[in-house]
Amino acid sequence: MKKINFFIILVLMLYLPGCAKKKINPCLNENNIVETIYEIRSNSTICFKTIDSYDLDYTDSSELTIFGHLTYPEHQKNSYDAIILSHGSGGIRRYHKKYVDLLNKHGYVVFQIDHYTPRNIKYDKTFSKVSGVTFMNDSFRALKLLKTHPLIDKIGYIGWSQGGVGPILSHFKTVTSFINEKELIFDASIAIYPYCGFTFPDDTPRYTPLLMITGNSDELTPEKACRNLFSKFFRNENKIFHKSLSDAHHGFDNPFLYFGFTFEKMPSLNITNKKCTLTISESGKIITLTNKEVSTPEASEYFLDRCSTKGVTVKYNAPAAEKTQKLILEFLSKNFIN
């Protein structure tokens, strides 16, 4: 396993051909912003409004125009199910395209959100410039947008790493009640090697079926927190599921990490005491179980420093990547049955 400076690998990811091209924001022209996709029947980049908030307290939040890439299956149908994709802290990468192609091949419309380009973010080595809740706010606005399409029926939600926070939180009515008054919810959510360090009271109502896919060798977002969440809530209504993949590190589905890299200064979020477990307050703030707010980038950096140790290995695992694709298709098929 290679040990390498975090900055060096970020430079490689940004400048190696095919790893990350300079992205242009297509939404600078206000004429490109839409409120409905009623008549859009072909692959398109869609600009739409979101609420730009670190948490679920929208008191001082403003609107922001972001975009997503809408892609259709090759063969047209009279109706479609759709999947919203939410990237992690590294932004949209080449390996995400495999999921887009996989889902399109199996008949799904895909809407891949770019959370970063409209916010002038290339990557987030601090994991705190925006929050997983920020990504979730974007995804629920995308859900509302996709609901305007007359041919789209059920809608799922898939997120990776930091982008996996939203699928987890969308499982809980405590969260979704902040986001919309019309109770727009996803029909299925999947979180891939996510941060699972949230919890809620035992009797919290839950809506969306949730699948958490984790690697048992993940050091960045260790699966222990996901196991804890599953153990607490799996008995009620059989709506939460957890699949642990053996010998799988963080990023196990990214072939760029084929040889593996060890980052000695990257945080391993392996502390799960009350000071390091999060929930949502009655006002929508992200707080710890000891009632400390984590609703700003500065507070998040402090939280990450206090609730982690240093040293993380990330590595591709082909069997885990293949298994993940199968789990996704099986879970969606099961939960999208009319």
C-alpha cells in the first residue's frame, strides 16, 4: 500500500487527463433555469433553484442555482422510474459514470447533481466546506423538480460518502418534515460507504426504505456507526438494511484507487461517543448529543478534529464494486414494485 501526501493525490486527481476536467457552470444565464421538466424528453443539463443551507434551519439561507445531468435509457418507454445521484467530497468522478450507464441500461432515468461547480468548489479536503445536509437539501429540490415530469413515477436516491448522509437522513420523518410541507419523499434510498454518525429517538417515524452499503475495512467513515444505526432501528417496519462488504476500504468502487493509497493526515471518523454523534435539533440545526452545534464549516472542522484519529487507507476492490451494483439493482427493483 502506498503512503502519499493528501495534497499530492488531490493534485493528481485534478490534473491527470480524464480524472477531472475544468467544469463550466451552465447556469450563469438565468434563461437556463427551470421550475419544471414537463417537456424535457432527452438527455439534458438542467439548472434549478435550491436552498443553500448548511443545515435544516433556513432562517438566514438564500437560494442558489445549481444543476444536474438528466439522462434517459436508450429505449424509450411510456413511464420511467428515476434515480438522483449525489457525489461525495471529491465531486463527480469518472467512476460515477459507470453507475449512470448501469442504471440507464436497466431502464432508469438518472439525474446526477453537481453540488460543487455552482458553489465554486473543486474538491473539499476539509470535508466541511459544505455538509451532507447541504447535499440533501439539493437532492430534495431535485426530487421536487423530477416530480413535475409526467412520465416519471417512482424516484430513488443514491449517495456516496458525504453524499450518503442525505439518503440516510431521508429515512427519518424528523428530517423530511423540515424540508417540505407536501411530504415529498423518495421511494428508496441507498448510501454507499456513507458517514452514519447521526441518530434519533427510538420512536422516530420513518418513511423511505434505506440500504447502507459499507466496507468492513473503511477507515475514513468506519461502518461501526452504520451498524449502530441499523441495530437501533431495524426492528421497526423492516425499512432499514445494511450490507457489509469484506476487505473493502473507502472508495472501493473507484478504479483510480486500484493500488491503494494511505493518507497519514486524513481523519478517520472512528469515535462514536455522545460528543461525536450527531442529530437534528428542534430548530433544524445539526447538533451533537451533548447539544453542541455543528452548523458551520468552522464548527464542522472542529468536530472532525475532535472526533477522529489520523490515518486512512483508500483502495479499489473489484468484487465489492461488482457486489454493490448488484445490491443497488436488487434493492431498487424490490422497492419500486407498484
